Amino acid sequence: MEKKLTPEIISAYYEKKFPIERFMSFIGLSNFKNREFGFVVGDKNRFVRNISFQNTEKMLEFMVKNSVKDAYVGAVFDTPPSKEHPIQKIKWNYREFIYDIDIDEYDLVRTCGCKGAQYCKECWSLIQDAAVFIDQTMREDFGFNDIIWIFSGRRGVHGWVRDPIIQKFDKNERVAILDYLTFIHDEKRSQSIDEIPNEAKPLRNRIYALTAKSYLEKVTPKKLHEFGISVNKANDIIKQVRNSVDFDHTRYNILIPNDSAFRKKLSSEIVLHRYPRIDRKVTMDTNRVSRMPFSIHGKTGQIAIEIKDIKNFYPDSAPTVWESLM
Amino acid sequence: MSAELPDWYVLKDPGDITLDVTTWYKFAETRLERFLAEDDWIINRPSWMSNDDWVSTISEEIGGHLLLRLAVSTDPRLSSWLVEVEGDLFEFRFISSNKSEERIHVLKDLYGKNNVKTTEEINELFNINLNREFNLADSVYRSSKYTKSKQKYGSKVKTLDTRLAVRFHKIPKVVGAKKALLYKGWGIVRLADIRLAVKREFEKQLKDVIEKSKVLIEKDENLEVTVKPITDRISKIARSTRYSGDFKNLGFADGDAIHTKPDIFPPCIQELVATLQAKGHLSHVENWQLGTFLKRIGMSVEDQLRFWYSNSIDNVGMSYEEFVQRVGYQINHIYGKTGGGVDYDPPSCKTCINGYYCYWAHKKLEDINEDIKVKMSQRNSEVIDKAIEEISRLIINQRYQSACARYFTLLTGWKVRGFQINHMLKYSQDAYKRFYKKKETTTNNSKTSDKQKKV
């Protein structure tokens, strides 16, 4: 029987179990009173924002008293956001750089039968691959170190990049990072894609080492045969990839010759089917509020926990509010 | 830092320069003449030139440039012109300089000294060998790619292939276009891939210093009077050099009210009209862009006054007569009926990209894609999706004028010569030819066939 997320349950969680110290270490102690929060409250699920608190006690008091169904955290401004001083009228100071990866972004290429917020082990691996790829790119290419992954509580994960320099980035600088990572430009993301670049070598090498490996491990020989190679050759490629323990771009280049038409078609397929699909609007919009780490997801009752091992994380392992209160 | 910057770098602190006004005029005039003549500019002191002559040549250049800065500071159109020509000269010298240290110092000045390094410095900093790690040594000079550049830069093709390191967030467009090899936050880039970004940064900073020098003019009436002859001179030159083509004779049919045909307006103008109607106001330069465009496609002063009166929020509670009295002088200025009596043309695409409004350069890519989809919803979706993809790539690669040309082709089925739109009026001229001249023919034909039917 499906459990009901009652106001009492919600309030009890925020009163007794919400890890306020961990949350505070997450968003940082300084300028707390100038940070925007947003909440879904009341029977009619009203979304309220432009809210700020003097201190964490006041915030928790609000969350307990209003039994907030969903809790969100936003940017830091030069004055405390409020109805009288909405964020549009006050000066923006900084905001973490946030990636949002949702499984429904892959609906057009999921072959397991799941749709929307549904997921299974097979399609969830797309989220795992995307997070690993982005994490590595942010560290190795962009030089950031402070990256944390949070379960969204339902159908995806959020990557928080918290290095001080990136928090000050304006929209253009954020878009540059997104563009670097983007290969498909239409909204449905079903079109053919940008060619894998020659100049951005680390990015290119990572696509071959991670994304191509993942694709080739799961693809059928029949599918590869469609791109113009024999079934035997296809079988051989798949076998070699599956058996390879340290697959990298060099290995890929040996397996798939650079000048072949097959390679071109394959590259396109790899990116289309397994490359990270990022919700750009979330990352670009410096005023957007994101789910508060360690808060309850109003639809599932799951807790937006910190993910320690993104490569092996599966949503079922995230606790629910009922489990937390036991 | 300044001591290491090359002498030709006009953003360098000039130190104290003492000049009498006559000499100052002469220097400014000379610089203007040289811009006009597309003269050869010296980059380094030639071996035959004495040091004293070199110092006086450079003083002449810098002195001339400083006066030009002051002279254009109060007029955004003239300021755009100066930024454009100085930007071209900067790009030429930056690429042509045979001293790589000079380039590094210029980059450090533009982007901040901690944001630029040589690849050797990166190797040392991270204890890596970039060439070996990423097979960079195997890269051959991309001379074929630079066929055009080769004509312009001659033996500098090799220079264009030189790599250096810039902090990635200082070159966002280059990073976004995947033209940089990123390593631990540093963009390892070829000079060829960064030169446009460097030029833009130079132009941005020059624009800022011109804006700052406006304060000097505003504070000092005598100075304003002093620079006036040069301002007038630039005004004339800017008018005569900036626009190619005869925009007073666009080939529109006599009596045809082109301003009632928004389908032939380029996307930038359509967007400005939509913004004006939605928000009730535009920025000063956007007002100018739209106003000069409407003038050149044949809108009368009176029609334009009515147009602005009905669309701008400045007129709330104001009668039309009051509006004409208070705001009308700007419109009259565009038509040359006030001010210096200059009959202005709208800015070129290049100027719009750098300082006015360009739909492709300044609107969000997602919104552009959405606009095209909505506008072309009746067309074959495969064709539209393919075009959107191509346009997106052009925008990402900062080829805004080509994106506009691709859009024009999608809209009209006509190819654009040179595959780039250079001027908003040219866009409208061609769109008119495509949609209205043809329609006239079709209408005539259909009239004939009606007659035939009746017979």
C-alpha cells in the first residue's frame, strides 16, 4: 500500500532528522541570511519563494510549522530576499553551479520501455554515465575540485560545483561550460550531432574512453552491422570492449579506424544514445532555486541524499522519510 | 607591466604627453587619413629608423588616437566606428608582430596577468608535457584552412598556429565552440582560434575607456570646443566609409509602403519592433538602429513620429504634440533635420554585432530555435530541424552574419552571395525582390489569366 506523506510526517522529519549541520556545511555559513529559499506549502501546493531567514533555527521552524512538501535553495543576494525585496530588485551575489540530469530527458533514446519518471537498472545507467562524465570533465578540463552529487528524490541527480570562482560566474561563463559539453542543440535532442571536436582533445578522448565503452558494451552486433561492418567484425569489437579492463581512447582508435565511414556513423550514435543530456535552463539560470539537499521529495517521500559513489548509485538505495523516522 | 607592452598598443598607459593643440589636430588628422587610406602600419621600429624618429612616430600615433577617443566619446555611432577601425588595426598588429612575448604581454593586459601563460609555463606548473600528452607536436600547420588568412597575413600562418594558455572563463566563446584544449581550467588555444576573441576583448575595453573619456568632455566645455573640428571630421568620414552600397536607392517600387511589410524586415529589426511593442522602450543605440532603418526603407518623419508615439511608454499622459516637442528631436536628428544635418544610414551588421543589436549574436540560442520553429511551423519539419541545426552551429562558432544568411535561405529559398549578410538593408532589399517583385509578376499573371478566363 502506498504511504501517504502527511504534514505530521514531514514536520517530524524536519524537527528530528533533518541534518542541519551537514546542510549548512553544504551551502556554507556565510551570507546565510541573504540566501533565497523556496517552498511548496499548504493543501493547494502553493509555491512560495523570495524567502530568507535570519538563521537556521528560523528556517527549520518555518519548515516544521508549514510542513513544507518540497524545499528549495537559491542564490545569495546583497540583501535578504523577501516580498518587499524580491530577487528581481536586489543585487545577485553568487550561486553554486548546478547540473540537473533527469532520466526523462532520455525518453527518445531509452529502449527499455520506461518513460517519464520511470526507471530501471538498464536506463538508470544513463544517469550514472552522465554524472561520471560530467564530474570528470569538471575536474580534469575545468580544474574544479569541490563537486558533490545529490539525488533529486525522484528521477535524477543534481551535480553541485561549489568552488568559489564558479559561484561568481555570470550567465555567459556558465553557458560556455554548457556549450563545451553540448553536442545536440535541438530541444528534443534527437537530431544528428556536432562532430566530436579535434581541438578539445580531453573531451574527445573522454567520449571514447567512457561513453563509447558504455555504448559498445551494451549494443547488439546487429545494430553495429547496420552501420556497415560485418556481423563477425561487430561481434569482435563488442567482445574486445567487454573484455577490456582499461579501455581508453587509444584502444578505441585501434578498434575503430579513424578514416572509416563506420566510425563517423558510430560516433554520432554514441553521442545520441549515451552522451550526457543536461537540462541547460537549470544550469544557466543563476536565479533558479534547486531542491534543498537532504530535504523530502514531495511526490516520492524520498530524501535528497548526498551520493558518495555516483557510479554505483541507484535510487532505491536512498531512504524514504518513513525509513528515516523509524 | 606597461613597460613590456608594445608601443603600438593603444590601451597602454601613455604617460605624460604634452602637445599644442595644432600638433594634436595634425596627429589626429594623420591617423584618420591613414585609416581611410588603409595605410601600412608599422609594428616594430625598422632598422633604418633612428630611435628618436621611432619615439616621435609612436607619440604621433598615441596622441592622435587619444584625440580621436575624446572626439567620438559623446556620439555612440562615431564611437562604434572608431572601435571598429582601431579593432581591425589592433588585430593586424597583434597577429603580425614577430615578438611572441609582446603578444603574451598584450594578452596579460587584456585578460589579467594571472590569466595568461605560455604552454611551457603550463608544462612546468602541472609537471606535464602537453605536446606528448595530447599529441600536439603531430599537428601540422593548418595552412589549407587559412587560405584566406594567408593572403592577408602572408608568412604569419605559422604564427597563427602557435598555442598559448588562457584561463577558460576569459574566453567563453572559444571554450563553448570547443576550439580550446582544456586542461585544469586553462584553455590551450591556437592563436588562430583566439584572435577574434582577443579582438573583441580589445574592442570592449576600448569602448569602456572611450565611455570614461566622455566624462572629461562633459566636465570641460573648452575641451568639447577643442575636439569639435575632429568630431565633425570623423562624422563625415564615418558616413562615407562605413556603408557600402547605395542605400538611398534600394529598388523599392515607387509609392510602396515598405514599412508596412514587416516580413521583409531582417530578424534584428523584427525583434526590435517586437521588444518596443512589448516593453515600450529600447536602448539608445537600438532606437537609433530601428529609426535609421525605418527611415531608409521609406518611412517619413511624420510616420515615424507617429510610430514611436504609439509604441513607446515615454508618452503616457503626453499629447502627440507634446511628444513631438520633447522626443521628436531624436527622430528629426536621424533624418538630418536637427544636429549636424547628417542624413544617417543604419549601422552595418558588423557594427550591430559589436555595439548595437544583432538577433543572432545577442538572443539566446534556445529562443532563436523556438522562434524559427514557431515561424516555420507549416514547413517540412525535417528541413526546419536541419536548418536549425546548421544555424545553431554557425552561432556557436560566432558566424552570426552567416547564420543570418542561412536563415534568409530557409525563408526565401534564395542563396546569399558570399554566404553572409552584411547589412540589414541588403537583407530587406533582397527579401523585397523575392516576395514582392515576384508577387507583382504573379498578380499581373493572374490578372491576365482572369481575363483569359472571362474571354
